[in-house]
Amino acid sequence: MRKSNTESLLTADFLRMCVAHFLLFASLFLLLPWLPVALKQQLDVPLGQGVWLYAAFAAGMMGVGPFHAHLGDVYRRKNLFLLPAIGMAAAEVGYGYAEQWSYCCLLALVQGACFALALVGDLTVAIDITHSLRRTAGNLTYAWIGRMGMMVGCCVGAWLLQYLGFRQLTLVAAAAMGLGCLLGMRVYLPFHAPIGVPVATLDRFLLPRAWLPAIGVFLLAAAVGQLIPLLLTGDYCPLLGLGLLAVGVIPFVRLFVRLSHHCQRGTANASCYLSLDMGVLLGLALSYRQLDAVTIHQSALRWGVVALLFLLLAAYPYYRTHRVR
């Protein structure tokens, strides 16, 4: 018997949000891994100083986290994706025209905040438009598509930076995000009446029960993040790491969701994404601090081994005893 439209996962709206989610990550990683290199050329900022952009980006991500749920309750959930995505695109264009280092730091802060809001917004929309019986499959599909967007963004960004230049690359990144917004605008989402969510809450931000697996995911993502800048040198080892992260995100999301209680699926997803993205940011910063390719490979290998041991010996036993689904 064929499934009804409400029970099908691959609805037109879900496919639109999948592409928008892909473009969100592709747009971000078209630029993010190369900011220290590009700004060294544009503003003569040393690479070691340039990595502080990642700290500003992370501060933006974490700073808006406690307000996600309240904003999603007060405003239309689709707008919680669309408006921050537009802000993120504007920040990306701003990098190409910034004339002072302080402006770049401010843009990184804004970009991080907008990315975090857009990410939680599109995750919320995707869950809301998916039938309850298909949400687990939807979450796993969504997670994989996001990491594929990250991989494609890194590869295309490394190539375009060398052939088009940084300012043109910012325009490409903004255009990709703009296309994602156009697709998101076409998604129908029923009105949700406000339920009185507190202004600051961990809901849809962090899942405290998943703190131990989050550390393992963070360490593994940091190992992969260290390899990404090597794409500029013609080294294709980062592709292996990004591919493993794209495959590994599926069991990671499943693990986080199974540690969550009722109605915490969105919080579990956001926690998994946050752990991955914060790890990648740390890896990028460490890579630009080391500079030498051999040292980067050795450091990434050490971090990867530690991460796998931590996941197997600490995180997985914790998951087995604390899972609730």
C-alpha cells in the first residue's frame, strides 16, 4: 500500500528545506575556512591573529543559543530561518569590503549568531513539516545533507578563492544563501500559537544529558577541521576526513536523539550540530597556528585517535546506560 502524503518523507516542502539546509552549510564553508588567508592578503593581518575570527564566530553561536526557543515561540518559525540567513549573507559580503580588522571581528560575531539562529530555524521547520512517524529518518537525512553541504562548500571555496579572488567568493557565498532563502520562502508551515517559552532556556540549544558524547564528537570534528585548510595546497586528505564526518554524523545524531526525552528531539539535533561545528572551528584555528603540513597531519591524527578512544571507551558506555529511546 502506498503511503499517504502526510506519511511520506520526501515531500516537496521537505526537499526544499533539504536543499536550503545544504546551501546554508555550503555558503558558510565557501568562506569560513579561508578567512585568515584572505584577510592576510586584504588587510595584511597575520595568520595567527586571523584565527581570532573563529573565536568571534563561536561567541556569536553560543551567545544566541539560550534565546533560540523563545524567538521560535514568539516569531514565525520560518522567519527564524529566513531573517538570520539574510543577515548571514550580508555579513559574508561585508568581509570582502571590510577595511579594518575590528570590522571583520564584528562581522564574524554577527555571522556566527545568524548562522546559529538560521540553523535551529531550519531544523525546526524541517521537523514541523515531517510526519511524526518519519522524523527520525528526516533528522538523519537532514544531518547527512548538511555535512555534504560542508564538504562541497570547502572544496568549491578552495578552488574559487584561487580563481576568482576573495571578494567575488563572498558574493558567491551570499548568492548561495540567497537561493536557500528563496526555497525556504516557498515552504508552507502552519501557524503555531505562542506557548510562553522563557526568554532564556536550554531548549533547542543544549542537551545536558548528552554532554559526554558531545565531547567525543567535538574532538573528532576538531581533528577533521585541522585538515581543511590543506585543500588550498592541493592536499586531498581533507576530503577523506570530511567524508568520514558526513557518514559519522548519522550515528551521532541517532545517539543524541536517543538520549533525549519527549519533545527534546530538536534540542538533541542542535546539540549534535553545535558540537560538530565548534570542533571544526577549533580545528581550523589549530591548523593556522601550526602552518606546516606535516605537523598538521600528525596533530589531526593524534586528535582523531583520542576522539575515537574517547567515543568507544567513555561516550558509548555512557550512552548505553543513559539512553531513553
